Amino acid sequence: VMDNASDVTMFTLSGFNVIINYRFTLFVLTFVCYCVIVQVNVTLILTIIMDKSLHEPMYIFLCNLCINSLYGTAGFYPKFLIDILSTSHVISYAGCLVQSLVVHSSACAEFSILVLMAYDRYVAICRPLVYHSVMNPQRVSALVFAAWMLPLTQFIVTTVSTSTLRLCGSQISKLYCVTYVIRKLECTFSISTVIFPAFIITFYCCHVLLVIYSYFYIMKTFLTSKKNMEKCMQTCFPHLLSLLIVVACLLFDLLHMRFDSGRLSESVRNFMAIQFLLFPPLINPLIYGLKLTPIRNRIQSFLCRKSY
């Protein structure tokens, strides 16, 4: 791999240097984990698609959340599993840009879909009389389309911009590619290296505030009685827990990328870098599958039929 800007065609992923001694154990654990992620998400998607009584906005948004988990993890796990057993941990320039596009757009689409779920609960609980006219099939389709296209468009623009940079290095100190790390290899400092991430972080922080405000308003509406509050918590708890998990995982990753001065061990840095590709895709389907009664009942009835 050449260090001359015009000759950088491959990147070396140096995050793998510390896993050589336990790579077979890590491979087995990662493979099992990825299989579980695929299984729980596919189960929820098929349950929602096959049961017409679940063809409601909330479950359609949930189905998209699970599809997004499969999309994001597909951009990381297959390559990661190959690299664990490989002796050379390299990725092509084009492959690196595609991986960063998939991982970033998936992380941001997660926030967009969580906003839609919060909006759906807000209309259903605070404005029930107009729910069906507001959340009609056409609007739901438009919202889902926007939730996917907005992050995708943002990161296509960012990826195209990144591909034009003059790079003076080929070492990526992570287990996978992210735009921020590629941009740090730029030969001369560019203001866009600061502006692009700052804009996107601010934009999706507003998403988080919007979700929190929606649920705060819902809880305020339900404070009138204990029974209503219990119903509110049953409906909103899975959404809030999902948001908390996603925000916590991404926040740790952002903080360690921005402020890590080398005091953390490589293993800890690796774990912090992959946790948002591990916990949300794994935990979200379990939360919704266990907490949302219609989905839980459908899965249970299907399993009972299979056992006979």
C-alpha cells in the first residue's frame, strides 16, 4: 500500500492486531452472535409481514427497524468474520467507502425510524380521533421512504466527497471503515472534515430530542390516572429503551473516537467501536418481541403449532 495520495488503493485495518491470540474463540462467538441477530430480526419481520392484523403503522415501522438492523450488520459482520481468520487485514478503497456508507446510513436510519415510532405513538395516544386520517397508508409510506432516503442521501454525498480527498496514509485504526477516520488521513486539513460530522451529529441529536419530547408529552397526557400511566409505560417503554440503547452505544463510540488519547487499551477501543453493531440489532427485536403483546402472541402461537 503506497502512501502517495494517488496510489492509496487499499487500507490496512490495524484494529485486528490485538486479536491474533484468541481469534478462533472470537470467530465462534461472533458467528453465533450474527446468526442470532439474523434469526431474531427475520422472525420479527416475517411475523409482521405474514400477519395481516399487524399491518398497522407501529408494526410497519418496527419491521423497518429490523430490516435496518440486517442492513447495517450485513455491512460489518461478513467482512469482520473473514478478517478474524485472515492473516492480512486489508480492504480496498472502494470497499472501505461502501462499508462506511452502509454502517453510517444504518446508524442514522435507526434514529429516523425511532422518530417515526415516537410520532406514531404521539398521534395514537394524544390525538386518537384523528389517528387513522393522519397515519393513513400514503403518509406511512412517505414517512418510511423519507426515513430511509434521508440518511442514505446524506452519506452518499459524504462518501462521494470523501472519495475525492488526497490521502497521505493507509492505516485505519479500527476494525472497520468509517468516514471520520478516512478523512483524518487527508494530506491537508479541510474544513469539511469538521463541518460534515458536526452537521450530521447535530441533525440526529435533534432527532433524539424530538423522540424524548414526544414521550414526555405522552407521559404528561397520561399522568391523570395510575391505570393510564401503566398503559403508557407498556406502550412506550420498548421505544424508550431502544432509544436509550442506540444513543448510549453511539455516544460511547463518538466520544472514544473524538477524545481517546491512547489511554484505553486496543481491546477496549475495539469493543466500544462495535457495540452499536452488536447491542441494538440483538436487543431491539427481543424487547419488542417480548413487550408488545400482539407480536409475542403471534410468535407463541406459531411456535406452539410447530411443536405439535
